[in-house]
Amino acid sequence: MSAISPDDYGCCFVEIGIGTYRSKPPKLVTLEELKRMTFDKDVEAYSSVYRFQTYDPYTGPILSSLLLDFDCKDLELARKEALKIINYFIEKVGVPEEAIWTCFSGSKGFHVFINRRVFGTKPHEKLNIIWRFIAEKLRDTLKLSTLDMSTFDRRRMVRLENTVNKRSNLFKIPLTLEELHTLSIDEIKELARKPRTVEREPSSKITVIQNAFDMFNLAMDELETLEKRWAELEPIRKLSTTSELPEWIKARLEKPVEEGRRNNTIFQLTVAMVQYGISIEEAYHILLDFNRRCKPPLDTTEVKRTIESAYKGVSEGKYSISPYSDAFVEFAGSWEQREFLIGDEPPLDAAGGIKPFIYEPIGDGWYVWIKDGKKGVSRVNYDQERKGFFLSLDGDEFRFKEVLLGTLPWATPPRQEVMDFIKERKRVMSGSELFSLIKKYFTVFIDLTNEWQATISALGVFESQLRDVLRTSLFYITFASSFGAGKTTALEAETELFYHGLAGSSVSDASQGRVGEFYRASWGFDEYDEFAGETSKALSRVGYRPGGHYIRWNPDKNQPDITDPYAVRAFTIHSEHEAALKTRSLTYIELLKSSDHRVPIINKYRRDIANQLTRELWFWRLDFLSKYEAGDSGDSGDASKSVFGELASLSKEEFREGLYRKHTKGFLPSEVRLLEALRGRDAELVHTAISVARLIDTPEIIDDLVAAINQKRLEEAGEHDARFLKLVDIVKQHVNNPKTELGKTEIRLPDITNELIEWCKQNDQKVPAPSTLSSWYRRLDIVKGVNVRHCKDGNYLLLDERVKNAIKSLEEFEELKVDDLKKSDLIHRPSSPKKTEDKSLASPESPLKETKEKKIELCSKCGASLNAFHFERKDGSILCYNCFNEWKRSKDAGKK
């Protein structure tokens, strides 16, 4: 027998397992040894999918062909999908038939092997992840429902060819492509009653196929990108956690349990250990030892399955354990008295009353509180006679309107970390440190390309966390994109960091108000355009100011229910019909299709990373509020007043007018630049940005936003095509008409539209679509229900100050373009014929030159239409705005 050369196989060790549940631990053998091994007909034998370079299967490079496992009770469906992927590789990728091997699994599926040599595969430490990337793309592209993704674990084992499956009494057998295509399922099963062999092309004759090579390298590039992003999260993953288990868990581990309690106890132990920062690998080691001491022990496979189920449930936020869970209650008494110090600290304030100190729920009726520099934990109890929740300590009694019992619907820190915080053993991160980490978190998980987008997302988090001191209108984060581009991922990533963040979909008006009040929740909604209630839509459009109530008639009480909701902080939109939401301030983030959103490693651990950040935010918030109330962090009281003075108590419209027209004294130069840049836009972003930047001492927030606004203005310049400018001119003529009385004169809106349409026809311009017209009217502050009223003969526009100011803001914007160009060191030519060329603006270092007066239609790089705004390089190429940005970033990176 000829030896198997390392050159042929690359890695020379495989794992072998015997038996249905592999009662004997798998052992490593060489390929030579495997070749010589024989198995009885009634023995079930398995081998690892991957081959290893060393005796340690956990380390070093691995090697294998691409295994695609189609598993389904409906064998005909599994066969059809196996043939579908085989045809794809033959017809689309160009893989020869001899490089594709197929097997009937002996039970309910088929295995398809694509020889690794067509991909040019070499040993790689994470080859299983590369194969998974390829399989996921194939699954999504070909819409495969039976493709089993579990074969991509590093130590995954599959049944050896020509060994029996005892459940079906059928063998795993090789099949030719013709047999797979022509034989019926019954005929295949008949062949599988005994072992068989099939002639196959020697692997050494199979060569690299270019399309397969490109497919493999694209997946490898994705893996490298993923690893870089994962490395960027290292500062977050290293956040301090308490790995020391509390006494009640230690006591449970020291005392094994009898039959009937084993599974539940191991499950609860797993949940508790995960809450205290124990990894699943450590949990395996600890709990397998615990299981061995139980009488009798559970099967090892069952223990591992229980641990994995519990770990998955905790990571999804389904499970939480306290010392009063049934597995631990016998050990909870002494721990409670020692750790929580009941009766040793001041009492908790009544919920909803005037707060003499700060408190925060941690579940099961327990609250952490801070007063006069002292910290403690206490529990509220129910008094049956008086029908209410009371806390009685040191002779004082406090009544609670409602108490949050049971597990809370948002992440809370492990109890041991809470105790470390109370006893001053935990370092609390600064707001500036957390802001930087949260920006990194959003950049990685939402796949953001601009730093300012991460800044805005982080601002949304801090505005939510500081809701008790930011007492004015707030702004929203809006995500929009096509299907599958990551809206839900973005929404979850944002909402998980909110103060009492809750994610929902199609929540009723009453639920939004009631749950928002009861939990003091920060909402995140998926698919905004599916909102059922008009109140929810109004809350999202207008915003929320403390003191605003939602009233709903309660037929049971025959009186109204009045709730004080905390409205939406983030939402996604699916359609384009809510264009107004996308143009609010800078809150609109367009998400692009990215494979990273489907990469299992990132999304698998996203919640873990978010939980770490949430814990740090939880401690930071309590620490900040305690200092703020004491006057150690700015002026005590309302942060809005300390930053904005008398403006903070004004209405939304008055607040905006005061910011943009009167200007409050005491702003820093960077804050003044932000005010000037945002002139004419919603005021919420200004308030939040300046307040948060001052409160957490992070002035770079303002700089990021000023840069963002400059970029957004350049983007919007491209929208000022001739049709829009004509519309502005038509409305301006009506506003400036001597006969017009602002606030009284009305004109028919269809007359303005028809005048624009007639102008377009006369000047060979495309007539704008109704949705485009609607967005243009909104940019002119022409809004239905505000200054547009509906009549039988059409809508009527009230010519008022809103419209006049909108036109003035647009004109000011046109004047600001020259200054923007000087700062950004680039030359542009807007489509407006009013603009004249200014050659003095060209920088001698810039590779751009002015665009001459000629009609440009397509970008030289991407082919996009250039109907308004573009750049011309010295080499003669014309770039659209997006392509120019890519070039500029690469140029800046080269300088660094």
C-alpha cells in the first residue's frame, strides 16, 4: 500500500469515534492508520470533518474539502437541493464532475463534497469559518432550506463511508452523480442495505478552478475583515467583570443533588455562572465535575446539551437567576444578610414621589439606592392588609405605587458586581471613556462608514441614559435600507444600550404609553411604517417632552387612564413613504448590504459585548447622577438650564427660535459653529449634542458633528437640481408678492405644482414624481395639517413665516458653499446656473480642478448619473460624490 503524502493531504491527523453517542472518547489517528482500519458491519463509526496538523485538535491549521450536508425527513427535498448545488458548481463555477463526490448518509440526507483542490485550499486555522461563509452565501443565493450549518464546527464528526446507521439499518454509501439524479429514494435505500464502492477520479489530477479560487479568497478576505473588526472590540471585551462566584453558588456546587433534581440544578447553575462572567468552557469543566458527584450522574452528552441550552438562553436575555431560585434558596439566607445589609442604610423613596436620593431596580423587588454618598440595596415587600408595597426601615415607612418584581426585561449587572459597586470595590468608567467604546461598538456592529454616524448613535445612548437631566425635546436615530441590509441588527445594537431599552414591533398606542411609564422604557421599534396607532406615529414624529401625557379611556373604570410615556428613541423604516423622518436633523443612517451582518461570529457575541457595555453604563449612570445631584458634575438640578439658560423652559418652537435667531450667550466657539451649521434644522440635535458633550466632558462630539454637517450639506447640494430651484423661485415669488399678507394669504398648491410641471416640459426637464415633489415641499416647510389645509378643490397653502424662513435658510445655505469648499480643499460645480467659477479656490496641492461648463452625465468610476454635483480630477476623470469620498479617504490614509 502506498503512503499518503503530506503534500496530498496537508494535515495528517483525524479524530475517530465509535458508537451512536461515541461512549468512548474520540481518538486521534493518522490518515495511514485510518486507511488500515476495518469496522464490523454492526459498528457505527465516525471521523472528523477536518484534518489536523498536530495531536491537539484545538490548535493549528486544519484542512478539508467543502462538505455540504443536506438533512431533511423529506429525502426527496434534500436530494433536489443537493442536485441544485451540484448543478450550480458545475454550470456557474465551472467545477468538473469528477471533483464532486456524493453520499447517501444512511438516514435522512445526502452529503456533497467539493474537492478542496478546485479552491486552491491550503491548511488554515479557521478553514471551517471560511467554509461556513461560502455555505451561507450559497444557502442565501440558492434558497436552500435543508442545508445543515452544524458541520462547520472545528471538531464536527460525520459517519464514515460504508458504516451502518443502527436506527435505519442502512449504510452510508457513495453515489455517482448519475445515480443521485436518476434513482428513486427507494432505489437509493435499497443500495444502502450493504456497503459499496464507486470509482472516483484520483485527487491528484484535480486542478484549481478560477471561479472557485475567487470564491474561496473572497470568503477568506471577509474573515480577515471580521477579525480586524473583532480586534477593535478588544477594549470592550476586556471590561472588568467579576469572575469570583458568590457564596450561594459555591455552596450549591459543593453539595451534589439526587436523581430528579440534576438537570434543573445544572441548568440553573449554568445561568448563574454566566451571569457572573464564567465562560462556557469554564462552565463545562466545573459542571461536569459537579455532575460526577451527583447520585447517579447524568449522561455527559445530556449535561453538555443542558449547559449549551442555558448559555444560549442567557445570551438571548431569556433567563436570569437569583439566590431565591429553587436550586439555591437553601443557601440564600446567610448570604442575603451578609451582602445586602438590610436595615443598615437609609430607606428607599416612594416611587413617583420627590426623590431624596437615587434608586434603580435590579429585579425581584430589589433596588440599589444612593443618598448622601452612601450606597445600599433594599427590597420592597407587599403588605396584604393594606394592599400595597412598603419599605419599612429605621422606623420610617415608604409606600410604592408599583414595584418591578421578577426578572426585568433589560440587562442588569450580576449581583456580585452590584455589591462591589456598593462597597466601592469597582472602578466606574468615565463618560468620555464609555463614549469612545460605544462609538467603536456601533462602527463594528452596524458597519458604519463615517465616524459622525457612530457619534450620533452614541449620542442616542447617552441621551437615553441622561433622560432625567436632559429635560427638553429629544431626537431619534433612524435606520433605513433595503431588505437584509441590517436594519434589525442596527436597531437591536442601539436599543440594547438604552436606559431600560425595549425593542418592539407593532406596539399599540396604549402599550407604548403604559409600558413606557411602568418600566420607564426607552423604545426601539422595528418597521416604523407598520405602526398601527396614530399616537405612536405622532410621538415618533414630534418627540417627547416631560409633562406630555397620553390619555386613553378605560371602560372598566369608566374614567381615563393617563400615562406619561417615554417615546421612541430608535426605529427602522422599511418603505420610502416617511421621507420626513429621514431628514430630521442628522438622525437618518442609510445602511448598505453587508455580509458582515450575516457572519455568525460577530452576531453570536454581539449581545455579550452589549451586556458588558450596558453594565458599565448602569454603574456610570448611578455614579454620575449621585455626583450631579450633589453638585459635583455641573450645576445641581436641570442640565438644560445650566447649558441653555432661560431657553430650556420654552416650547419646542420657541426653543428653536431662541437658538437660531437670538443666540444664547456663553457658547463655546465649537458650539457656535454647530449652531451656525444647523441653522434651519431641528433643534433637538443641538440641545442633545451640547448638553451631553458638556455633561460627560467630551468636546470632540461637537467637532464630529460639525464635520458631519459639512458633509451632509455637500450631499444635499446635489439635490438642488434645476427643478427644485425653480420650485423655490415660484414659491418665493408668491411670498414676496406685495399683495401677500403672511399668515393670511392662501394659494392653491396644485397651481404651484402645475406651474412647475409646465416649466419642466418647456425646458426638456423630467417631470418630478409625486414622492419627489412631496419631499421638496417638506424642505420648504410646507406640511399638511400645519400650513396646508384640504378643500374639495384641492390643498391650499398658507403663506406664513415658516415658508419664508425656509426659503431664507436655503439661500443662506447657497452662500455658505464657498466657505465649505475652502475648508474641505476641493472644487465642485453645482448645477445651478447662477454660480460662477472661482479659480482662486483651487488648492495647489489638490489633484482636482474645476469642472468646465459642459454637460456631464456619468461617473468615470461607477457610472452613476452626475446631474448636479461632481468632481473632476487632473487626469480628466469625473467622480461622483461617493467615489470622490472613497478616493479622498485613501489619499488621507496614505498621508498618515
